[in-house]
Amino acid sequence: NTVIAIGPINSVIEESINNDILMKYISIIGVLIFLPLIIWLYPSWRTSASLLIATKNFGTGDLSSRAAIFKGSNLNGLSTTFNKMALKIETLYDNNIMLNNAVSHELRTPLTRIEFAIELLRNPVAKQPEKQIYRIEKAISDIRIMSDEMELYARFDQERPDFDLVSTELTSWFDDAKQEWVYFEKDSTINVVHLSAEVYVAIEPLYFRRMIDNVIRNAYKYSLNTINVCTEILDNECLITIENDGLAIEDEYKKKVFEPFFRLDHNRSRNSGGIGLGLAIVKQIVIWHHGKVWIEDGHSSGVKVKITLPLKATC
């Protein structure tokens, strides 16, 4: 039944508190809380601002615009995704322009040959009609090859096709394929040599055949008289070498020839046909087979295209 009352004590507390010390403690606590927060948020803020600028520029037609990446930013994943998307769109756009220009330019040559041959056939006193028919067939074949290259290259925007690799003995495969290559160009000789008795490689038959045919056809275009094909086992890999005796390629262009639509701007590419997709297709198919492809100088002149493939399947 007793109540004890103490107070008022407000005046006592106020007298015992030093205002300067209180403000220092508040400042220290504020710094300890907000400074790490600012340090943590600043990179994300910079990334967000950069991403906003990049998207605005990209939307106005600047396809080369990219978002900057800042260390420690939580939005780097978003910026990386945007940059990959922007790069792919820019590449597709550039390739589309180059493809349109290349097709419109390259189609003129076979179409002109067809028109010229037809006019000669219409002449009642035309000589050697079989020769004109051959010209028409050759021009149609060139157009068909260009169409196939464009169709195949269009698939490269997707993931690797869902195909099964089949173990194949390549020495007999090349011996059989040689019989068909002689019809690519009748003025050149093709030699097939095997330095290993048997070479088993896991391949997708359709794409592998297209890859080798492209290299052989390219070798025929720029050869003078001879094409040499060699297979061997080297360093636990299958090495395929296809060499012609034409003009060499400068070192600065040996990698660029595998880029789509790239054409050597000198006598090698004049009247050779094609739209510059043959070796780009070769490179992609080699990658799908887990291999490598590159170009070296020939022994005396010309070019060597070398392809390495694993001896066992790697799926």
C-alpha cells in the first residue's frame, strides 16, 4: 500500500548530457550506417545510369551502344545480358546488310552468263550449243550453291543442331568422296594420301560432307593444277590437310577468311563466285565437331587448310 515517486528527473538528465558528445556519437553512428550503404549502392547507381543511356541510344539507332560494367555493382548481370543482346542484334543487322549487298552483287554474274548463253542459243547459226547449255547449267549450279550457303548460315544463329556423331573411318571416306570431287573442276588434279592406315573419327555425315566439300571447292577455285588431300593421326588427333598450288594468302588475312562475307580484294577473288560464306560455314561445322581449323602457307605456293578433329566423340 505504499507508492514511491521519484522525480521529476528530466532536468537532472539534461544537465548530465553533453550536447557535443551526443552529436559526435550520432555522427559516428550515421557514418557507420550510411557510408557502407552509399559505397554499396554507388556502383549499382552508376550501372543503372549507364544502362539507361545505352538503352536510349540503342533505341534511337546507335546499335554500337553498350552499358558500362562497374566493379561491385549488383546490376552487372543485367548489363552483361543487355550487351550480349545488343551485340547479337548489331551482328545480325550488319550481316543482313552484307548479305543483301553480296547476294545482289554475286547474282549478277551467273544471271549475265545465263542471259548471254540464251541469246547465243537463239541465234539460228549458233555454234557449239552444248557449250552454251553447259554455261547455263554451271550458272544455275552457282546460284544453287549460294542459296544452300545462305540457308545453312542462317541456322548458325541457333544452337548446335541436334545431331548424332557416327564413328567413321576417314581414309575410305576420302577415297570414295574423291570420285565425286573430280566433277567440281575438270582442269585440276586431286590427290588423296593417307599417312595413317586407319583413322576413326566421330562425325555427323551430312555436315561433315558439307564442310569438306566447301574446302575442296574453295581449293579448286584458286588452284592452278593440283590439289592434295592428306589424312593422318598426329598428337592423338586426326589431322586433315587440304592444299592447293595457287596464290598464297597474306598472314593478316589467314584468320579473316573464316569471317562471314569476307572476300580477298585482289586477283584471288576475281570471277571466283560465291558470297564469302564457304569458309565461315567450314569453321562453324568444325567447332560443332569439337575441332579446330586454320590456314598455313603451302610448301612452294598456294594454301594449306588444316583441320584437327578428336579421335573419339565428345558430346
